Amino acid sequence: MTGNTEKENVSVDYFESGHRACGGCGPALAGKLIARAAGPNTIIVASTGCMEVFSTPYPETAWKTPWIHSLFQNAAAVASGVEASLKRQGRDEKVIVIAGDGATFDIGMLCISGMFERGHDVTYICYDNEAYMNTGIQRSGATPFDASTTTSPAGKLSNGNSRPKKDIPAILAAHGSPYVATTSIATPKDLMDKVKRALSIKGPCYIQVHAPCCTGWGFDGCKTMELGRLALNSGLWVNYEMVNGVVEKVKKVKRIPVDDYLKAQKRFRHLYRPQENKDEIAKIQAIADSNAQKYGIDIPVKK
Amino acid sequence: MKVKLAISKPTVGASGKTGSWRTFRPVVSHETCTKCGNCYRFCPDAAIDTEFNIDYDFCKGCGICVEVCPKSCIKLIREDE
């Protein structure tokens, strides 16, 4: 939230206005910031998802950089091919993959694993809106514990999604990736810095961007940044950097209870209506606590 | 035979003028603005330039700029007013 626009030294956006994202869309902001950080000398590979659908209605596109989309599952494989071809031709364009959490966590896992194992010089960016939003809010591997989606609906016999979020950064760090980071659209400077750093590092890098989705999560479009900040402050989302598999930099916060974050969203409404489900909220609080302990995000309080 | 490839061309407003979606119009008060750049940075539609003028052709009126403004110098006004 700090820094002047002059310092960032950007005058052109490579992701233009007029795309068909919802008002207050988190992924659209992620796309804008990634394009701003990457600059003109970039080739973007996209998988199917919200970002592909809202930014490129045929025959027009909102991207001013070369952009290619093939299938849902093979963005990483396409990027590998593009990178190999550029290398053969001796060109220096940077290759970025922008994929959603469905394409990264579930459908594209095989190709991503291949790309990281072969060690292509590609930056893989996943905008994580925690479900398949484009097709109507189905649960994915990124959906958090107890979130209600159309394929994990909350009701008398269910409290929503029964499984916790998959830890993809750890999986990709285990592939030997030199740089794995998580960031959020609520921290745009951090996001742009991490994209620039990943692009400067040779080898397959991974960045996961937390991007609140007003339609899927059920909140007013103007609250997108607030939700991003609440997720960070509650400990349910952690901004960190892993270099060669070791966690280096972690964003420390003064932690707040998860209630503020949960209450703001329709997908967690069943935890508070008709009466407060204390057991389930305690389980979500335990996830936040274990995150805080694992990454050490708590600012020590002087006594 | 001429083969036609499915290539999209970059245009401003790939989905037309999205400003028509708007119910509330954000208006910047340049007198109280401290030029922190938050609105420029956070606008998901890239509709705010570095001089903090809002492009009403493409602003969808989501209200993020109003929320992130530390000086509260952006106000939402109903379109029909």
C-alpha cells in the first residue's frame, strides 16, 4: 500500500480496460498487475478459466502482449514448447503462464509437474480464487475447508467442502524449483516485485496469487481488497517466498480471529446461520493457527 | 486457398464500452487528493490513469477506488443524479 506511482515507473498497461470481468474482479486486478510488472517483452500462455474467457472474447483481446491459449490442462506444456522454441531461435522473450486454481491444482497438475521436472525457464502464475468460478463455482483442490460451493453445498448433512486446501507451493518446491512464492492482490507492490524477481531467476518459478472473487465468494465488489487483507490478517493466507525450497521472507501480521473473514462471505454463511457452528469455526481457526506456527507470521508482542 | 487463423487483435474495450454497466459513478475530488496512487494501483479495469482521472467509458463502478482511498476523496454518486 506504499510507494508512489512514479517510483513504479509504469505508464502503459499491457492488459487493457474494457474486458468483461465482473465489477470488482480480483483476477482482473491480478492480470493487470502481472502485465504491468512483466512489461512488453513477454509471451503469455493461458489455460481455460475466467481470465481467458473475460479477457479474450474472439476476435478481440485485452492483452497487448503475445498471448496463446490451447486447452484447460496443457498451459504448462504449451509454455515449455514456446520456451524451447525461443531458446532455439536465440530470442530473449520471457514466458509467463497465467492459470486459474482449477487448471493448476487439479486439471493441469501432470503438465506442470513435467514442466518443473524438465526445468524450463518459465514463470508459472496461478491466480487462486479458490473454486472453478467460470463454470459456476464448483469446488477445486484450492477450495478452503468448509466453503460452500455448488458441488460441495452446505446443508443439514454437510458443512461444505470437507477437505483442506492443497499445498501446491510445497509440491512445486519439492520439484526443485528455485523460486516459489505466494502473494495477494491486496499487496500489489509485493505482487509486482515477486513477478519481477521470478522473471529474473532462471528456471521454473511459481507464484500463487490470492484473488478474491466477489461472485463466487459472495461479497460486494468494492470489498475485494478488504477480503484480501482479512485473509492475510487472519492467517488463512500467508505471503511468503521460498528460495530453493527454504522459506525466506514471510509477511508478518497482527493476527485477528478468522470470524471477520468468514462473516464477510456468503460461502461461509452456513457457519453462522441459523446458529453459530462453534465446532467448525474452531477447526478453521486451527488451520489459521497452524499456518501461523508453520510460517511464523505472528509479530511478537512486547510484554 | 486462404487459411483463416483464429487470431484475436488487441483492442481497447474488447467487450465494448463497459462503462454502461455502472450504477454508481465514482467522482474524484482533486482538491483533497494526496496523489498516493492507491486508486491507480487497485483499479481492476485499469480505468484510472496516473493523473487520477477516471475513464468513464470503461469504469464499471465497482467502488474499489472508494474503499482504498485513504483520504476518502472519491465519492460514489448514482448515475441518474
